[in-house]
Amino acid sequence: MARMQRSSGKKRRKWPYWVGGILLLFILIIGGGAFYVYSQLGSAVNTMHTPLARDEDPERQKELKGLLDEKDSINMLLLGVDERPGDRGRSDTMILMSLNPKTDSMIMLSIPRDTYVNIPGRGMDKINHAYAFGGVELAVQTVEETFDIPVHVYSRVNMEGFKQGIDAIGGVTVNNNQSFSQGGSDFSEGAIHLNGEQALDYIRMRKQDPRGDMGRNNRQRAVVAAAMEKGASFSNITKFGEILDILGGNVQTDLDMKKIQKLFTGYLGTRHNIETLEIEGSGSTINGVWYYVVPDSEFDRINSEIRNHMES
């Protein structure tokens, strides 16, 4: 059965658009290779900066500053939100990233949106409903309590800048393990280079994949990783203004300028060694609704994997 509650004591739709904002943010935070970009970041960062209520706690700020100063491991939650007029929307994409600069390694965990978990104050439901009920605050709290893992920072994206973002960095190259067609694009097996429109089709496909959402999650992570790697050698000064415009209007994060600088200088190498984790569970219909039910032992395994990574 799914976990009823965990303590946090230890610390189709437009879902693909999150990738554009996240990869652009990471180009500047992790993948960027030119320090002059700092001088251009100011206004975009001010627009993006949206602290949570918990960020007002001086002790928490002191703890996070210490982690960044000492280059200790931190965890970031990436939320891709499909917002509709008059509706807060749901976090259709959730990726928990653990960055360890001491080992220059990163873990990327895609959280299936239908995962059956306890949402604080709401009871058992799909994890992506946490955002609909309580915004980023509740989404972060739910992830922390579900996996018994601290979430130090977040990035939330609701945008249609995916194609422009990929095109702005000159496209990305990924290794495709299944030939398929989606939208107006055809994808062969092997290394393929994707422009913005092709990348959108590439990460959208689900029905033709024998692994369904898990296969789609793999393609999401592959595009993010490729974009970060591309960003490491990105040097087109004329494009940074365009990228910053896309970022400023479509990304929210509790990272301020100082924290971005710390991540930029201290966590750059984590992109070189990316390990991906998947949550093993099974589909189950409960009261007429389909959920992805994960046993407690699987949540415990994910907890151990991430904590071991953080402490290594």
C-alpha cells in the first residue's frame, strides 16, 4: 500500500513547456560558462525571485547560506505547471535534483504525477494535486514529507517558450533509443539533433512508448541534461538578452542573485555525472480514480539513494 504519512523531521496539455524555462535557468546557474552574464542577470533575477513563506525564517536562511558557502549538497525541486485561466493548475512535471559539488555528481528523480501520497491537510491524493491545493509551498512540503528529504530551493515554470529556448541555444543533441513520429516530426534511432519544435514533439510522445510515462520521463531528463551540457560551451553574447527575456517572464524561484552566483561558481561540475532514479510502483484504481501506487519500501529506497549521494 502507499505510504499514508511520512515525517519531514529529517530534513493532451501544455506540460512540456516547463523544460524551456528550466533548461534556460540551468544554462545560467549550472551550465553557463561566462561570468560576464552576471551583469545582465539582475533584472531577470528580480522578476523571477519569489520566496516562500518559509524563506522568512532567519535560521533557514542561515542554514542554506552555510550549505552554499561550504559547497555542501543541496536539493532542488523543479515544477512544471500547466496553468489555465481562473485555475491555479497542477504540477504536471516534478523533478527532484540533488547536487553534490564535492563529488561533482547529480541525481535526477522524475516523480510520476499520479503518485498516490499523503498531501498535508488534504489526505491521500495524486502528488500533482498538491500544487493545485496550496501552490509551491504545499508542493514542496508534500515532496519533503513523501521522501523524507529536504528541498532547499525550487524553480517553477509555466511557459510556452520551449521552442524559443531550444532554438536560442542552437538546439540540443540526444541519443534516441526508439524510432517514432510525433506531431510533425519523425525521429530515428541513434544520435539526433533537435531544434525547438522537434524537441517539443520529442518530449511529448507517450502513447507509442511501451513504458508510457516512464519513457516520457526519460526523454525529459535527456533533454535537460543535453541543454545543460550545451550551455557549458554556450558563448553567443547576442543570445543572452533573448534568453534572459524568456527567463524573466516565465520562471519563478526562491533563488536570489547571491544564491545563483554561489550555484554558478560552486556547482558547475555536477552536470558531468548525472544519475537518474525511477520510482517503481503499479497502477491501481481507487474509488474510480487511477493512481500510481508506490510501496513504502520504494520510498525508503529513494530516500537512501539520495541521502547517500548527499553525504558521499
